[in-house]
Amino acid sequence: MHIFLYLLISASLLWAQEAHEPGASSNWPSFRGPHAAGVADGQDLPDSWGGETMENIKWKTRIPGLAHSSPIVWGDRIYVTTAVSSQGDATFKHGLYGSGDASKDQSVHKWEVLCLNKNSGELIWQETADESVPKDKRHIKSTYANSTPVTDGRYVVAFFGSQGVFAFDLNGNLLWQKDLGRLDVGAYDAPTYEWGPASSPLIYRDLVILQCDTQNESFLIACDIKTGETKWRTSRDELPSWGTPTIYPGKSRVELITNSSNFIYGYEPLTGKELWRLGGSSKITAPTPVFKDSVIIVASGRRPEKPIFAIRPGGAGDISPADGESTSEFVLWSKTRVGPYMPTPLIYDKHLYVLLNQGILGCYLLASGEEVYRERIPHSGGGFSASPVAADDKLYLPGEDGEIYVVKTGPAFEVLAVNDMQELLMATPALSEGMLYVRGKDHLFAIGK
């Protein structure tokens, strides 16, 4: 074996092993935690919390500004981002509706990164990454800080779309920033709409990787985590998208998986070279790819396709099934008209859980795609945008209206509890050392026994 290939494979396997070491579950370093799986067992969380006594809510900290980005955790610290409008309290319109209108608030904003003590909720530091007029508009349901930050325990990287990428050390010192140009992310069929980005950065070894699919040029970019220098940039013939890329740490090779409209792709993460592509996706893609063992799930919810694909790693070239077929050599199974529009799917044990914006929860066998159940969550009407997380045989589903639904995993649908946070919920929670960290419209909550 060529020595470089041997070293590359060895390093990849070591990285994959380290990412799943015992104790690593205390860290939730990126959107949906390690590999975007959304799963962390061993939490022993309560089923119920809140009410007049605030039972099992350990602390509650007000976060300034407006953001749909999720909290991340490393060690005893939590990191969140926000955008603070100079006009005062910014707002968004939640719920199930189809309007593509933009917010009128284009006043001067501060884009900030905050660090809190995860045990007490106390603020450790708060730093402004940028203060300026937004370069883009945002959807009335969106914010100017949708992208979840990422950390590897050395750096904290925040992505604010057209405002740029910003890297801090753990003490809040700005180390570098990078302008990626104007990223016009909006409706593929109505170019004048500006909805704003939501794809979050990821870290692989010493690379910060971002997916930037826009109305104009679409591209993937990898930056040196220490300096921000561009290490590679790969152009893509794609429509705007909002999903975060995922690293699949395979035994024979590592693959960078991206969800997008014209094709779903696999790339070499160290070079940006395309490995494979898969057609048949939706014209709007937001969910993030997830995987377990040797099955990669990629889904999206725009009609009419609304697909779910179960992909085998290791493909080359175009792996799309032939016309009229649902499988191919590298597509284990696929389904149409059941994919989620916003929430990312979740794999737990042998089941795949798919939550639709309207509140329908689908459960499928991961190995075959066979439907186990499709049941409606009894929500208050606002629907779901945040993604499910899971721990200890329970799913946690945050609804936009403020309720978190605790659902039993397995083949029988059962809602165990409904907990009202009393403020709108758009961000995906984080799990760490017996605590569920929930970001609401105005506060960050810590929930545990």
C-alpha cells in the first residue's frame, strides 16, 4: 500500500475512534452533536419539568437578540450565537404558513458569540464578531443568526452568512475572520426573495468546512482552522440549500456528505474532490445527513419528491437508481412523499424517526425502510422546525409553540409527557451530562433531575 494512503486511512480511523471515546458524550460540539446524530444515552433525564414550581429546570438565562442557532457544549461551557438589532427586540413569525416575505428590520445589528457556564448558566464572556447593516434580508420566520457554531475544544467558529466566518479561542479572543462574499440564499423559483442562510460549519481535523449553496455561485469551502486560509474550494451547480454537511468516518475512507437539490454528493473532505452523486432530491433541502453503521440517511421535504434515501458508503460516479427504480448498488432503499421539510431525521437503535413540520412522526426500519408507524403529535398548531434529539429510549421533540414532547422510542408510538417552556422554540436542544439544554426565543434553559 502506498505510504501516504496508509497514513491517511490510519489517521481517519484514529479520528473516528477518538470521536466515539468514552466521555466524549459530555461534549456536544456542533449542530445535533457528534456527527449530527442527535443522540446521547446515559442522561437519565426527567420526563416532566416546568410548571409553577419550575421543577427540574436547573437554571434559565436570558440571551439577548434573536437567533435560531442551537447551543453547543464543550467541557463545562456552552456557546451560543445571536444577532442583536439596534431597533430593540427583533421578532419572527412562527407557525405553519407559506409566505416568503422578508423581515423589514435591516437596521444595524451586532453579531455576537456568548460563552456560559453549563452548570450555572452564568455568562463567562460575550464578544461581538461584527457590527454593521445586514448585507441580506431575512425571512420573516428566520433570524440573522441561524447557523449553529462549532468547536473542537481549541476553537469556536461562528458563521453569520454574508457577514462572514469568525474564529475565537476559548477565552473569547477573535483569532481570524473571513469574508465569503454575499451569500444570496432564497427561493429557487423566486430570486428576489432573500431568506438567509442556515447551514452550519463543521470541523474535520484542522479544517473548517462550510456548505454555501446560493442563488448565484454555490460552493463548498475548507479553511485552515488556525488561520482561516482557504485550503480548498469546490464549485457546485446547485440551488440554494440550508442543510449542514456531515462527515461519515468510514472504515475504508472518510466521506463528506452534502444534501442539496440537483444532487446529493459525497466528497473527499481533505481535498474537496467529488466521489459520488445521487439525483432525485427536492428543490428545497434543509435536513442534515445522518448515519448509523453503514447506512447514510439523506432526506428533504419539498413537494412533490419529499424523498428519503438510505445510501451505502463507498460509491463512485452517479449512484442514482434507474428510472422507475428505488434502489441501486449504493442506494439501499428510498421512499418518496414522506421526507421532512425542516427537521433532520434521527436514527435510534434499529429505527429511523422522521418528523414533519406539520407534526407527523414517521418511524421506519433503518435496514429496509419498512414503515412501522406514522402518527400525529398532538401539537398546538404551530408545527415543528427544530430537530429531534434522543437519550435513553426517549425522543425529545421541540414544537414551535413552546411544548417539548417526550416520545418513547421503539415500534409502539407513545407520548410520555408534554412540557410547556412558555416561549417559542425554533432551535434544536443539546445533551450533556444529565442535562437537556433548550434554547427558546428569549432564554437558554438547563433541564435535569
